[in-house]
Amino acid sequence: GAEELQLLERLLGLPGGNKYGVQGERKVPVLQSNSGPGLTGLMTIAAHLVRQARREQLLGSTAEEKAVVQQWLEYRVTRVNGGSSKEDTRTVLKDLNIYLEDKVYLAGNTFTLADILMYYGLHHIMVDLTVQEKEKYLNVSRWFNHIQHYPGVRQHLSNVVFIKNRLYTNAH
């Protein structure tokens, strides 16, 4: 949570220096503020940072896009963070793989906060996938590879290697 928010700050070009803590056994991120109560929750803080950086387009441009971004952010918190078993992980990858079949980004043709935070949330999973698993979730792999090469997203996170020719042979 907190580490992701620091990555997001850097990506957005914010000065940083925010103090993050965690709360409760589920380690919900908290942004401590000098000017009143802190903000709680990954999505709340992330959306706040996006607005602070005046990059509102990352939250979606149309009402529908905003809703789709919100939906994936919620999915990220409830399913990706909430899931702990191998079975949960497989379900998430399967869901995403079907959804991304005909899409470049989670909100269709626009890069949004949903892509950024889903990338950060899935990074530790994608790093551990075998070549066979990456091929099984081809659409997720294609999307993930695309996002990790988006300027400023990956930062110090390790590059996940995909076999290039396999990712794009089925692309329509």
C-alpha cells in the first residue's frame, strides 16, 4: 500500500514527502496530514494524489470511463489485495484475461489510474509466473508488458520478461 503510493507520487511528478502509515491487521494505508484528519484507503489516497497532481484524466474522462476506473480500483482492493490463496490469484488472472481480450487498457483505450494500481498490485504475482502460465493468461501478459513499459510506471520494480513473439501473434 504505502510503497505503491510512493511509486504513484513519483510517477505523477509530485514532490513526495507525504507520510504514510498503515492501520489495522489488513494494513490499510493512511496518509497523515498536518492540516487535519488523514486519508484512509489505497483508492482514496491514490485519487487524492492524482487530483493533487492535476492529472484528473487518469480517473477517467467520461462518466462511463470514471465508473469503469472506479470498478477496477475496487476490484483491486477487494479481490487482488483481499485474495491470498493460489485459487484467488488464478481467478483474478482468469477474470482479467477474459476482460482484456479486446482492450488495450482496463478502461478501454485510455491509460488510467486503474492500470497503474492493477500493475502494482499484480507485479509480485507476474514475477513468479512460469512461461506456461504467462502464455495461459496471454491477454493479461500483453497488458502487463505494455503497462510496465509505460513511461514512469515501473521505476525500481523488476522487469517481467515475456516471450515477445507469443504475446502478439494472436493480437487482432
